[in-house]
Amino acid sequence: MATSVRSFSKINLGLAIGPPRPDGFHELVTLYQTLEAHDVVTVEANPSEQNRVLLTSNDARVPTDSRNTVWKMLDQAMKRLLPEFSAEVSVHIEKGLPVQGGLGAGSANAVAALIGLERELRRQFSGAERLEIAAAVGSDVPLFLIGGTVLGLGRGEEVYPMPDLEPIHCVVALPSIGVSTPLAFQEWDLTEGKQLTAEANFDRLKVLGRVLSAGLSGAFSTEEGRPEDPLLALVRTGIENDFEKVVFRQYPFLGEIKRILEPGAVYAALSGSGSAVFGLYQTEEAARKAEEALAGQGTACLRTKTLSRREYWQTMVETR
Ligand code: C5P
């Protein structure tokens, strides 16, 4: 029997880019938040003489070979079971999400496939093993092993569960622009990063790290002395996404999209290196208005909600 797993998406609520490391990656601090919008990954595994992965998708743009993160994840996972065990694994990726940069859909697909594989084989990797395999597949894969509100350090792969933010309406604009993440990092190094000493660059990361942990722990209070809503505390202290500085310069259209999302929003920003741009709204009405404004301008979008860690795990596997 096959196992179907919801493969949720994410946004970055804030992201600070640090200096490049000797391994070519950049040190960063980011706050990930999972969203309800998802794909469905269906896994069927049967013992076989040799490991084999067969991928299919309803979306022709999804690669079905070793370029796919699902393939990389299953290859790594199944190699760990050798020589005692080998299997033929068929995976179907039913895309509900657009193939869009910034939402982590490919990374989430990989984690959903791992969870489906574990269910199918009735074997579980340890938490440490899961995180290690996920980090080898990509920097924003491990966050999907935590879900909810997640702090990302290192190159983004070092993940820590944070107290969940209250679920909130989210409108994600999906401009038909492809932003290359490696090039966006390079552009950062050549412009913004160049103006900072490595030490100053590291200090900025520490500042965001502190703001995130203090804001999320409820350490901030309102003028009347009541605990401040953690998201509002983060917005007030000025969370932002460093990629906006380079990506909006290169694609001014994405900056315009952010301005369309801003009216009525608690917070609007580029997600990751884009091109997805999102707005968060307290009411469904405000979210609908943002959706209409984007439609009027001719940009595709999706309306969803943020997803707490508990809901993430409770609704991930479809029980039939
Ligand atoms: O890990 P992932 O495959 O998502 O990274 C894609 C590319 O983005 C890397 O090869 C690297 O060029 C860049 N990157 C980076 N610093 C990070 C994450 C990614 O420079 N923290």
C-alpha cells in the first residue's frame, strides 16, 4: 500500500546574510515559517535486489531524475540501509504548489519522501540521521523535519524549533521571474557584503539571532506592560530579508509587488531569494483585498495560512 504525505511550503520571515565561508556557503540567520499550501508526495516501496528510485509528477517541469531533491534524499537514505536491505521505491509528486523559488517546495518534497519511505519500510532513521541526510540534500531541507516556526543558523541547515507564532493569513505573490540563489548570494558579496568587515557582518547575524529569540520568547511587552504579540514584536524590531537589497535592485518589479502586498499587512517581504513575495494579514478580508490587488495588477498568487508545528505533523500523513 502506498503512503501519501503532504509536503508543505515555507516562507522566510527574516533573513540576514553573513560572510562567505571557506566551503563557499554563506553563514546566515533566518526564521522559517511553514505554510498550509502543499504538494502531495506518494511513496510506494517494495523490497528488491537493488535500490531503485522511480519518479513521476503531474507537472512536466519537475525533473524525474537524479536532479530532483526527492531522488537525492532517497538515494542517501537507502544507501544507509545497505547491505541488509534494498528496495524499489516509486514516488509520485502531485504538484499543488507552483514551481516557484522561495517557497522551499522541492526541499519539502524531499522530506515528505523520506517520511513516506520510513512508513513504507516500517523503519525509522534516528532524528540525527534524518537531519544529516536532509542537510546533505540542501540548506533549506532540514527545516521541514521540524515544521512550524523554525530558527535556521549555519548555512540555514542548523535548525531549532521556536515557539509557534499564532496562525495568520498569508498571501504569496508568484511572479513569473526566476531568481538564481547562488547569483543572489554572489551579488550580495560584491555589493552589500563588500562594505562590511567580516566581524561587522558576523555581528549583524548575532543581532538578528538575539532579536528573533527575544521576540519569539515573549520577552517584549507593549507600552501598557502586556506581553506583545511575538510577530508584532519581530516587525517592530525590524526583521527584514537581506536578499531584498540585491534582488529588488535587480528586479524592481518584485519591489513593486511587495508594495502592493503592504496595505493592510502586518508584514510583507521577499521569501528566501525569491521570486515569491508574501504578505501576512490578521483578517481574511485584508488577505482577500491583497489578492484582488495582485489580480488587478496581473500577478498570480495563492492565499493560505501559516501552519503551527502541531498541525504540521498532525496533518502531514493522509490516513486512508
Ligand atoms: O544548499 P542549497 O543547495 O540550497 O544551496 C544552493 C546554493 O546557494 C549553494 O550552492 C550556494 O551557492 C548558495 N548558498 C550559499 N549560502 C547558503 C545557502 C546557499 O551561498 N547559506
